[in-house]
Amino acid sequence: MGEIQRKFVLRVYKLPSLFRKGRDSSRSPSPAYAIDDSNEEPDDFVDLGEFVAQYEGPSSSSSFGMYHIAQVSPASPTCLSAVIFYHANVPKRALGQLIRFSFTITSDEVILTGASMTEFGLGTDSSAQLAQVGSFGRRAVWLEHNWETQQNRLMKLAFDPRAGTLVRGMLLPLDLSLPFTLDMCHSLAFDEVTGRVCLGMYNGDLYILDFV
């Protein structure tokens, strides 16, 4: 997923045979990422070849020029989602977007069945970090850093596909007593189905939070 001529584009590739090298048909398939690199140099790379499908996402209505694709979800059999953050020249303004692709997969092709883009705002004088989004695009989490107070907040985003509405809010209240501070967090992992969030700290500690 990336941008071509100011449009977000999703490209689909068929994994080359190198990714399937050494498979025994009588055994369970090995993971697609299990590459036999015993005879390859460390700097070698795999050419994915020509893409088998390309789809354009919905155009953004934002006039913000600076952006980054913060996170693309793992692909499910039917969906792929991404979170994008924009940064304006005006320091107090920042914008996020949730992009959702829906498709069906057959043995011969990948067919796009829908695409949507929904915008949401960030906090004043804030920027987003460590974003995570589920493949269905119904939940996302990220750390939001305030440049005035130098505080981090753990934020959540909930999307209702039927109503087409987004709800953004804090996942952890600032006054909650915890055995860690979000300033020490350097990585996030997120399960969209259960709502479970794992926070990795700079000192090596891991904390798993379950939200109901």
C-alpha cells in the first residue's frame, strides 16, 4: 500500500516460488514467510515481480500535505485496513484517517468489493505514535504525544461500519494508578477481536491490558 499521484493505492502480489521452496506436499504447509536462505547473501532480496491486481483507495479531502502511513494491518481473507496521520503547517492541527479495503479472493484473482476513508482529529498540539489497527478496521490504538505538556496518552478509535461513524477517546485515563508510565512505552501490539493491548517498555517489561 502506498501513494501514486496523490491517490492511495493497494497492490496485490503473488508470492514467488522462493517463498514455497522446499515444501513437502505430504506435510502441512510451512508459513509463507519461511524462506530458504541458506545459499543467499545477507543483502539479497526477493523480486515480487508484476502485481496481479491494483486498486485505488478513496481520495482524501484533506489539504494537509505532510503525512505518513502509520500502520497497515495484517491482511485477513476479506479485509485490509490502514491508519494515516497528516501534519499541517499550523502546529495545533493534526488529522488522522482510517482506510478500509474489502475484497474477495479466488484461486485466480483478488476482487475489490469496497473501499472507504474516514477522517478523525487528534488532540491539540499532539502527534501520534505506535499506531495499531485491526484488519477489519473497527478498532485502532496509538500513543498520542502532547508537545506542550510532554505527556503521552493511550488512545483508541472505534469504527461502526453500519453507521459509518468513528469514536475517538482515551483508552487509559491520565489519573489511573499504574505500575508504569506511558513515557516508557516503545512498542504496542493489539488484538482487534479481544481488545487486548500489549505494551512493551524500554526496561524490557511487558504489560497486557484487557478491555471489556
